[in-house]
Amino acid sequence: MAQLALRPLPAIGETSPENPDPMSHDILSDVLRSVRLRGALFYFVNGGRTWAAEAPASGDIAAAVMPGSEHVMEYHVVTRGDCWGAIVGEAPVRLNSGDIVLFPHGDPHVISSAPGMRAPSDAGSHFDRKRERPPFTLHLDCAEAPQAPSSGELHETALVCGFLGCDLRPFNPLIATLPRLLHLRAAGDRDWVGQFVLHAAAESRSRRPGGEAMLERLSEMMFIDAVRRHLDTIPEDSRGWLAGMRDRFVGRALALMHEAPATEWTVEELGRRVGLSRSALHERFAEMIGQAPMQYLANWRMQVAASLLRDTNATVASVAQDVGYDSEESFARAFKRLVGSPPAAWRRQAARRTGA
């Protein structure tokens, strides 16, 4: 078998695809594209005096709401009134008009007119309404429910709700770094997402051509905006992948590896380019990201390879070269070690999942 050459290291100071301006590379977009972020299935909730809507763990409904996605997240946008949102069994947060709440890890959760409520036992049946075209509308008022607090207040609340799907394997560094509940408060006149949601809600009710695609894109845009707003609020001493992107040295090392994953990087070379010694970069990267630089590079190469296998007709040998492996055999071993199956078998499985 002929050996496949690794790409050489570019000269320091040279501007090229292999030697980008690290701060200009969009690492977040890289990951979002490679993990196939996509939105689907909107529904509307109209709450009366006392009401609760409960969602099971996303893994229990993924096949119904997002076929072909490994991971499903649910979000809710309050378009009128106020309510409470909580992961089941944990403290609730108050949601006001214009607020967005997301559950990035797919936890079972409750949205209700008052804290401490649970939905009726048949909650979740609305996730399997295959004979209807989305968006669905739920009218909720459970004033007689035994678990409903007796506040006497009149609640008239409206929400737009939806789902986001993405891949977790081979490597998705974003989801693990997000909190289990992500609450984004309305941004007033600057809240373009809230205005867009209201416009999309009107569009979806009219069921004009293109409405479903519009709702799907809106879900994706809203998630990306939520992640960026969350990134802006992370304390300076935070750890994790998002915090690492923002770090002066770790962020540059990430950008170099993302821009040119096939390059024969070493920790020493990465350190030289970002301005740290080998040991200092290794320690800082591992502390911030939770894994060593070369481990991260190996995982990212497999994620890039998976995207190429799924989305192109490139041969396994060509994919191996594109992600920096000197032979098809060594690439196949590394891919199977991380993913659980050889590249060709994984490609067939991916095609069956997506219906390609």
C-alpha cells in the first residue's frame, strides 16, 4: 500500500490555509456545520389560568420528532405573558415575555404557570401526532389539577416551542460545555430573535409555501445566537471548550488545528505559534479543554472524517489523507477505535440513518 504524505508545516508568518490568522478562524461554525445542527417541529402552547406542559427526556422522543439525529434539544420562547421553566426535580426559573429557555442535554422538563407544578400523566402524547402537519397548537388549562398551586392569578401565556437535532459522535465538543438549562433573557429592542419568532409564528399559522423550512432555519439561528450570548456571559475563570475558544493561547491553538487538521502538528509547534512553551501549552490546554492538545486533534480529525464520509463520495484513502493520516490502514484503526466501526461500515450506517 502506498504511503499517503502528511501536509508539511507552513513557515511561521506565512499566510495560507495551513497558517491562518488564528483569531480570524470561526471554530464555532466549524463544529456547528460538522455536527449537522438542524431544527424541526414547531408547536405553540397557549396557557390559561393554571397550566403545565411536560417534556420527557429527549432520548425518549428523538425518533418521533427528529428522525436520524443522535441528540435532540428542546427550546421554548415566551411570546406573551410569563411562566416558569425547570428540569424535573430541580429549581425553576421565571420566564418573561421574550425570554428563551433551552435544554441542551435533553433533560425532562416542565414549563408551567407557577413553580412546582407537574403536567397530567398523559403529557408527551402530543409528540406523536404524525397525521398532523406542524406546527401543532396546544391549549392548556388544568386549574382543577391537584398539584396546581392556588394563586388566584390569571395567566394568559403563549410560547413557541421547537426542537434541535445534532450529532454527538464521533466528536461534539460543544454540547458537553453547555449548561443543562440555558436561560436567555429578552434583549428589548435589540432582540432580533424574539421579533423573528413572532414573524415566523404568524407565517406558520398561515401555512404558506416554505413555512416549514423557515421554521427549521429559525431554530438553528436561534440556537447559534443563544450559544454566542451564553459565551459572552461566561466568567473569566471558566473552564470548558467555549471558554477555551476565548482564551488567548488555547483559542489560537484550537484555530490552528481546526483550520488545518491534516497538518503534522506537535504540541511544541503549536506552542511556538501561539507564544507558549510546549509544557505550558499542554498544561493550559488540558486544564481548559479537559484533554491534551494531541487528543483533541485526533478527535477533531475523526469528526472531519465523519463529515467527509457522510457528505461526499470521497474514498476512504482520500479521507484519510485529508485528515492527516499516512495510510488508510492507520486511519481505519483510529476511526474504529473512536467510533466503534470501520469507516466504510460507518458510512453505510450513516446513509441508512439519513435515508440517503
